Amino acid sequence: MHKEKIDSSKHEDFVSLYIRHEPAVFSFVMSMVGRSADAEDVVQRASMTMWRCFDRYKPGTNFRNWAFQVAKNEALNFLTRAKRDRHVFSEKLIELLAQDTFENSDKLEARRRALDLCVKKLPPEDNDIVSGCYAEGATVRSYAKIKGGSANKFYKKLNRIRGKLQQCIERQLGLEDFAA
């Protein structure tokens, strides 16, 4: 009974940390493997490895750095298995890309949070356009067809919205830098 309570607490600690850092882990892996489907597979394997090895994680240390190391090893294993494909980068290049992503992960995470906030601030019509054009499997052309407008019209609107989002992100990051 006591062991069950400890395992439950351990599980909750892991899930809480993993959920908070999973988007950064996915981005990190994506920078190494290049394809979303492959990154999903690698992240899934990495999350299982993290869970099995969670006893080795020292509470209070940087979980994201630990998760990146586990994910990097899984990605390198994946790339080793995939070497038959001539489009796979060398291990040295992958190491350099992983190091660069690792070094910039805080900046990337701040930009992702700023983007999330800025998208929420969009007027409903602009938010609908962004959601419709960036939905999985969607294109600007398919969204325009659904809405009964020309693709060119929606490309122009989307470019205007992207400009607004870029300005908003820069303001958000400027505010964060100033507050820090």
C-alpha cells in the first residue's frame, strides 16, 4: 500500500514536469530528425525512457536539460537505424544542430509562449483564418474554398496577420526582457 502511494506521487511528479517541457523536447527532437512523424516517434520513445529512468533524475535540477539529453540519445539511436536513407545528416552535424537548439531553447520557448499569447489576442476573424489555414492537412487554398473566397485574398490576409503577430511577439519579448 505504501509503495503504491510513492509510485503515485512519482507518477504525478513526472507527468507534471513532462507536460511542462514536452513542447520544448519536441522542438529539440524535430531539429535533429527533421520530420514531424519521426519526431513524434522519437519523443514517444524518449518519454518512455524518461519514465523508466525517472529514479535517476535528481529533483530540483533542470528537468528540461535532463529530458533533452534523453531525447538526444533517442534521436541519435533513431538516426543510426535510419542511416540507410541517404538523406540522413552526419552524426557530427546532428550533434552541432542539437547543441545549437539546446543553447537557444530558452529563446525558442519564450517565442513560443509569446506567439501563443499573441494568437489569443487576435480578433476573432483573424484567429479563425489562422486556425483554418494552419489546421492539420489544411492549406490556404482549401480554407479559401470552404469560406468562398479567393486563395489570393486569404494569402494577403494571412500575411497581414503574420505581420501583426510578429510585431506582437517582438513587443512581448521586449516586455519580458525589460521585466527580467
